[in-house]
Amino acid sequence: MANNIMEKHKDISERIKTQPGFRIQIYFDSGANSKIKSNIIKIKYDSLISVKRYDEDFIAKFPNTKSYLMYQEPNYKIRVGDFRTSFEAQGLLNYIIDYFPNAFIIKDEINFPVLHYSTQQIEEDTIK
């Protein structure tokens, strides 16, 4: 019986890929050219972030900075990040607001954050 409950829990956990959280919306538009504009904005954001990937301080502060192109008829949207709190999102917003002045924080379903452990942390956790 305990194994059956564990299997059900494992199955449910594997199917759930998102959780409530926050993203930053940097673009929102509809109309004839909105698809083209949204792709240009996404490339601009991705280019900015790829340059910052060489800055260890930036990576430590903002590990979840992926961009998402969304279409919700009739609007194209670009949202960025996977933040558990609005406070985390605010940090990235402060950084990108000069590049995307209309950006704002919005509640959204986010992907589970990737957990990064150092080898030392794993060894310390194993010893405990």
C-alpha cells in the first residue's frame, strides 16, 4: 500500500511542470506587424542576456532569465524569467528597464527553477 501511494505521488510530481510565480512582460501588441516586432524584441532581449552570461555576478542574481514568445489571440507577448516572488522579478526589471521602458511584472505560471548545487554542497548534505 505504501509503495502504491509513493508511486502515485511520483507520477503526479513528474506531470506537474509549472507553479504560480512571476514574469516580466517586455512586449505586448496586436496588429499586422506585431509578430515581426515580437520576434525582434525577443532577439534584442536574448542578445542582451547572452552578453551578461559572462558576468558571474549577474548569473548568480538572475539564473532564470529565459524569454517566452506567447500568442493569445489577438496579442503577441514577450515575457521573461521564472521568478517565485515579485521581489526576485523586481531585481531583473531594474536591470532591463532602460532597454525595455514599458516592462512590468505580471503573475504567470512559471517553470520550476533549476536548482544548482555545488559538489561541496552535495557532500555536506550527504554527511548530515
